[in-house]
Amino acid sequence: MARTKTLLSWSSGKDAAWALHTLRRTGEVEVVGLLTTTNEAFERVAMHGVREALLEAQAEAAGLPLWKVPLPWPCSNEAYEARMAAVCAEAKTQGIEAMAFGDLFLEDVRDYRIQKLAGTGLRPLFPIWNPDTAGLAQEMVGAGLQATLACVDPRVLAAGFAGRDFDAALLADLPREVDPCGERGEFHTFAWGGPMFRHPVAIRRGEVVERDGFVFADLLPA
């Protein structure tokens, strides 16, 4: 039976990386590309703030082509949806049948994705949908996934967590009210090692800055 050709929505973070690992283990789909929105003005991954050079190194390590969707800054919802619609149309012309997401438990986000894919001919997939994020986080770390916190929301998590590795020590230090996977936006990560990559992505830590109400650890190619 032919496997379902699938694009994976790729934030550059651990959940997207774990979704890739999960999809490959099932053997039911063929991930044919990583789809990432980037900020045209700053050449960084939208929201996570990761440099495009590291994003490209990630895709190379994963052995997959990168589908970049450059977004203007600032970006209206209308502009975002128009550019995503164009990408979906292009995906269909290439025989792609599904788009996968690394969402965990936010029903409104899942519903939005389902709604926006309706009528595109692409089927939404949620391979790691799992409300037990404490168990999931431990599973990721135990399997060798390596990631670093690239962005922190200081309203819910101390700025000092920016730049820390997503590991057992970090999970132990997280305040009880913070989701262990940061699913409510408490933090965002850059995944640089693990079973979903052919080799680690070498990084070094740059300065930590506060911008637009968030704290970013600037990660650089090593």
C-alpha cells in the first residue's frame, strides 16, 4: 500500500521533531517536507526567533526539503492565511495528501487547523496528540531528543530558563503551573539532536534579549 505523502508543519521545536519521529516509526505516511513560516524582516522562524541558518541545518539533518513560507512583519491574519492557502495549493499539485502538526492538547488550535485545511484536499494529521504532557516530555528526553529553550514567556516562566536545555533537570525545575511541554506558550524550543536527525545540529548560545514581551536566547551555528 502506498504511504500517504505528508508535509509536516515545522516550528523548529521539540514537538515538531517528535512528530517527525512518530510519523516515521508508524510507517503509514511518507514525510516529504518540512513547512515553516519565517519572518521576512528578520530571517528567523516565526515566534521561536530561531535563525534561518539553523532551520536549514535542521532540515539537512532530518534529510528533508524545507518549505519556507516568508511572512511580512507585522503580519495580518489575512496575509498569513493567503500565503498558507497558496502553499496548500502547491502541495496538492505535487501529489501531497496530508499535513501533520505537532499539537498536543489545545482543542481551539486543532479546530483552527482542521477548518483551514477543509477544502484544500489535504488531510490534517495530529500524530502526537496527547494530554499527558508530563509523560510525553519524559518520553522525549528518554529517547534522546535534545533541544534548547529559544524563547520564554517571562509572565509565566523566569527569564533564566531561556537558553537552558530541555532535559530531566529542566523538567524537575519547571514550576508546577507550567506545562512540561510548554504547550500553552510558556516556552519554545529549538531541537538539535535525537533519533529524528541523521546527526546533531551544532549550536552555540549567543546573547539573551527581551523583545516584544518575550525573552529570546539567540542560538547561533557552531
